Amino acid sequence: MKKGIHTYHRIVFWQNIASHHQSQFMMTLAEQYGIEVVWAVESDNGKDRSEMGWPDCPGGSAQLVLAPDSKRINEILSIDPDRSLHLFGGIFFNPTVRKAFFKAVFKPLKLALMTEAPLPAGFEESGAKSKASKLKKFLPIAHMLTRLLFGRKIIAIFCIGAMCADFYKKVGYEDEKLIPWAYYPPNPTSVPAINPDDGIVQLTYLGAMNHRKGTDLLMKALTPLKGLNWHLNCIGDGTLAKECRDIVQKGDIGHQVTIQGYLPWEQAMDLLAISDIALVPSRHDGWGAVVSEALMRGVPAIATDHCGSADLLGQPWRGAVVKANDVDALTLALRNCIAKGKLTSAERTRIADWSVKCQASTGVDYFISTLKYFELGGQKPSAPWHDKTGTG
């Protein structure tokens, strides 16, 4: 166990769900630094994410508090206030987080945000969410008012993806408070896999098939590449599943595309591990954990510039970043990837070794270094994945 900094002996994370993309970070923070970690969430994975194959999230060494009511929220906020830090994600659209935040700002507490870029208006999948879509038009104003009223109490904003940092700069937060941040999915339990040496470049898409995720753009981008040595394994389902199948059929690439439903997370990760490239064609993605999951398994990724985890693809041997909504650019990136052929064992190992920079243990050390920076001053720490020294 490492020695934690003196100021914060207790850290409370207020979030919407208990996601396995966060759990390893929470548990590692508690175990490596002996900090009391409280994880207060609106709900567990829920039915939607369970159907997507997401695993149940272990609380482990972090104290998981599920759906706290007002009394429980007050209790959490009142414990050891001088040595606690409270971090909030989604302060306007999650009831539990919103309630806790607007209680906390009137108390003598240290506060921070840990959040993705807000989803732009118009990305909702159904009319049932039209009210939320309209409210999102006013988000910049809401965040500006929050900064004006309570900005002095917010010591830091942990920005998940570069789009998030851009948003908070635009609403007036100074750069010194903005910390590049990530999600830290569970580490793989095995070494990078090798897929069959059959000459066919294995492409993998993993996630919801909907407008925001851009699955239709991917199918359109693949159509001009008919006949080249590639195969796409599409693991997912959603509102655009039928449209994607229609695009595949019309483009006569059905023999090169397998569209299957969701799989249990462990099984999906096994298939991802034997891929040659992971694909994240999102129109908007706060992070896009598939990029992290792929890199940890020695697999490069192609993601759009509206995907937060594109921040991990700073060098071409880890993949490529293309402009969102640009089918031609995605086709070109795919063509280049296919032309390179299958990954070698050395390439997989290089990527997997580099991925320690975006794993939970490194993320925890980075987190602690940022807290020391806000306490003691000095040079703001750089995100580990921006460090070009060492592996790679």
C-alpha cells in the first residue's frame, strides 16, 4: 500500500451507474493508497447494459452505495468533510448526482467534476427523449451559470476525452483546472492473442448499433472495399441493426460481414483479442471504451475525432483517427489498414506493452499526482498516454 496525500483520506465518486469501466480504478485507488473510496451511484448496470453483455460490477475495496435517498446523501456529505473530496459526473441529467451536487455546493466541501463531454442535442434515439434533447440546447448556459455561482468551489474537472476539455474551456473554466481523463476497463487476464494466419484481416465492431455509434457509416465505408482480404465481426444490436443489414445486402458484402447480437463481455473480449483492428465509427462518443479494451489486448483501433478515446491513438502504430461523419475518410483508413495485412506478434506485443499507460494502476498514480498538484502547486501533470517516452 502506498502512502496517500495528507489532505484527502476519503474520496467520494457520485456517478450514474456502477460500470465495470470504472470499478478497477475505484478498487485500485483504495488498495494502492489506502484511501477510503465511496462510490455512490444511481443504479447498477441496469437491464439495457446487462442485455449488452456488461458484467456485474464488483464493489470490492470501494464502498458501493446504490441509489442513495436524500437522507443517505446528506450522511455521505457530512462524513469527515475536511479530509474528503467529492467528484461528480453528470450534474444536470442524473437525479442522484444532481441532488448531491447542489447540496454539496452549499457545504464546506472540496468538489471536482469527473465527466464526459455533454451529448449534443439531437442524438436521442426516440421521441420519448425529446424533452432531454431540448434541455441539452441550454447546457452551455447552465454550465456557465454553475461556474459563475460555484466555480471557486470546484477545484478540478477531470475531462474524459478532449471534447470534454474543449466544452469546459468554452464555458469559462481556466486550463489549470482541466485534467485529461479516461475510463479504465478491467485488464485482460491473458497475453495478446494471435488469430489464424489465413491472410484475412479481421475487423471488429463491438457496441450498440445506433445513430450515435455510427454503425451505418461503417457499413457504408466498407462497401467500396468489397473483395479485399477482410472480414468484419459486428457484435451488437440496436435501432440501426436492420438498416445496417440492408446496407450490407445492397453492397453485396454479406459474405464478408457477420452481424451477431450482443455477447457476454468476457466472450466479446476474447473475439476482440484475435482481431487485427477495432472500429469505433461514432458520431459522438464521450469515451469509447472499446479503444482502451483493444489496446490492452494488443489490437490497434480506428476511431473518429468525436470519440474521446481517440486521445489514445496519438501514433499510427496504435491505429488511426478519422473525421466523424466522413464515410470516405473511414474507407481510406480501412483500406490502408487492410493493405498492411494481419498484425504480427511483435506489433501486438508493442501495443499491449504501451497500454499500461491507460490502465487502472497507472491512472490511479496519475490521479494522485493531480491531487498533489492542486494541493501544492507546481507543474500540472501530463496524462500518461500523452507521454512519448518509454514503451513505443
